[in-house]
Amino acid sequence: MELLMQSLKIGVNEKLYIKDPESSTLGKNIVEQSILMIDEMGFESFTFKKLGVQINSNESSIYRYFENKHKLLLYLATWYWGWVEYRMVFATNGISDPVKKLEKAIEILTQNVEEDSSITHVNEVALNRLIINEYSKSYLVKEINKESKDGYFIICKRLVNRLSEMISAVDQNYEYPVSLASTVLEGSLHQYFLKAHFPTLTNCNEKVTPTEFFTDLIFRTLNKK
């Protein structure tokens, strides 16, 4: 798995960047430090000027990679969902039983993220926290229809479709597989957010995980429990 991840390149929409950050040490440093800084200070407080100071580079050098910080956030979100998709496909590929396959997919999509040391310039734990706290800011914008048409969210959509197909494989008569799949994808982030910031609004805590909640929710919905 580690060797595979070392050779893995997430297919990010080229419209999200001016120069591929994966193509240089500076670009990878921009990605690495922006994740850590946004995780620490929040997206609103984060600026390319602050990032430039952090990486000891001119602010203008960052603009050679990303048009603005919104595009950077979209890039990070796309990379994250691509990484999750890869892990889900890898983990479920050899499972023939549709119920067990769906269980594993739910686990991958909703589990607590651990750092993958094989990808040195991305701290997946910090990126996961960033997505939980900041992902909605990537699509709650006036330009969402155009950005969606331009394919900025294609990996996230593909991930939902993969999960919906697994749901249908368990219960072909269930009428709302896409709605249920998108609820899991977005809802898992929301449950982690509530757990961290509004614990009285969720039953998820140190003993009950979002994975347990969504596994129970889906299989009760499909009348398989």
C-alpha cells in the first residue's frame, strides 16, 4: 500500500491551478504549509502574504501557482476527495459480498483519518480537519454553478456515485441511493464538526463514532438490520 501511494498522483482539475504544485519543491511546500496554516488559523484569516512569510518566499511566487486562495481551497478539497476515493476503491475492490463491500466503503468514508507517511508533503490529519471545518466554503459561493460546470467537484460527485451504486447493489429497490450517498459524504463531515464544536447536537462522541452512526442509518434504511 505504501509503495502504491508513493507513486500515486491525484488527478486534480487543471483549471484549479496556474502551475501544477506537484511539479516543484516550492509547489509542494505551498500545499504542505497552506494545509497546516488554514487548519491552525482558519480560511478567513489565511492569506498568501502570510503563507509567503511562512515558506520564506515572495507572495508573488504563490500567485504563479494559484490565482487566489479560493482556488487553493478547491485544490485541497479535490486532492482530499481523490485520496479518499483511491482508498475506498482499493479497500473494496476484492470484496464480492455487496453488504460487506458497502460496510467497508462507509468505514473508509466516515472513519477518523490517520496520517499517511508515504505522502510526505500532505498531512492528511490536518487536511481532514481542514475539510471538516472549511469544505463548505469551497461551494457556498455565488459562482457555484459555473464552477460545477467547469468540473471542479467531479471527484466528489464520482465518489457519491460509487457509493450510490454500492447502496443499490445491496437493495436495488431503494429509490434514493444518490441522496443517501451524498448524505453520508456531507453528513460525516457535519457529525465530526458537531462532535468537536456542538457536542450536545450529536450522539457521536468518544464512544460512538460517525462510522457506527452511518452504518446503522444506512442498513436500517435499507432494512438490512
